Amino acid sequence: MFLFRSISLLYLVNFEVFVLIISKVVHYALQGLINNLITLGLGREAAFSAAVLGDNALMEKAWQDTGMMAEAVLHAHV
């Protein structure tokens, strides 16, 4: 019985680590896509995507790099 609990706990920990790694990989891949939107000058789309991703720094970078200073200033003071 103890061995079964140990194996199931080990499986659960490994699965949680796997999910964490996958979520980080997806997060970094989406950051790369958002940086591509910024490069194309699509500030609003990039800022919205960064907001959905939950990355405030990337959202402000999108606004600043595409000349949307009013939105960046409003966000900085809210």
C-alpha cells in the first residue's frame, strides 16, 4: 500500500512539473509572437495580446515602441 502511494505521488509531482514546463514554453512562444506584432507596428493588437497573456511589461513595451504614448502613460498612472 505504501509503495502504491509513493508511486502515485511521484507521478503527480512529475505531471505538475511537466505542466509547469509546458506552460512556460507556451508563454515564451507567445511573447515571441507579440514581439513580432510590435515589430510590424501593430501596437494595439500586441498590447491586447500581452494583456490576455497577463504580461504588463510587454503591454507597455508594445505601446511605447509603436508610439502609443498616451495609452502607456494612462496605464502607468492607474
